[in-house]
Amino acid sequence: MVSLNGEKVATALDKVVEQRGSPLSITVDNGTEFASKAMELWAYRHSVHLDFIRPGKPVENGYIESFNGKLRDECLNVEVFFTLDDACKKLQQRRRDYNHYRPHSALADRTPAEFALLWSGGKDGDTPALENASRFPLSHRPTTAAIRGDSNKPSTQLLETVT
């Protein structure tokens, strides 16, 4: 089993920041991977506020809790993963289906890719947009969706780095 520690999370976030710029704030739970010195240092270096939810209050980060539940129910509990490569391929297919083919009621029955194209004018830098869509409802806290960048528009990375 691959465990995610603070250093691995910081490395993954560095890749996101390279592509999208630094967020002003990231909402996280109180897991050891987020409440680590590596993440504290990463946040300091990137001027990012780590917005910890209150212990025992996962509803404060309801979007990700909902996503995790759907991923678990619709993929992880259904698929059999024979190798790490097999797991990566199946999760990649799930991500592609989730982002490009599956309509979401929260996005007026559009796929995230369709919503991103409408929201961003079809571009994220010089590549087609997918993760450039603002995801609502993220949280009751407005800082969670704020992303620093040239246009100062929100940007969300969907499952790209971890899978």
C-alpha cells in the first residue's frame, strides 16, 4: 500500500502550482499528511493558507467528501485491481469518464469539461481547459476557491496529480 505523507503531498502540489499557479488557500482535514512540517513549509514557501476543517466536521469540506464517497462506491468497491499499473489505468478511465462524459447536476447537467469550456472560453493557457472551472458548491468559505494567477480566476485540479 502506498501511503501519502506530507512530502509526497507537497511534491504533488508543486506540480499543480507549476501548471495552475498558487492558491490563496487550501481546505484540508487534520490528517498527518496535511498537519506536517513538510506541508507547513510548502504553504509558507508558496504563501498558501492551509485552512484546516474542525476535527470531526467533514461536512466543512463536503465537496471532497462527496467525491471520495462516489469514487469509493462507484470504482474502488467495484473494480478489482490486479497490479499497480492496472489500478492506474482503471482510475484514469474513471477520471476521463467523470470529467468528459458524465453530466453533473451541480453543473446544470453538463460534464466538467463542458462547464470548463463555457467558463474559461475554451482555454487554460494554451491548452484546452478542463480544470479551469470553478467548482460549486466547494465550501461555505470563499477563500477555498480563490486561486492566484494572471486572471485571478479560480482553477481546480481534478484528480490529475494523485492518479
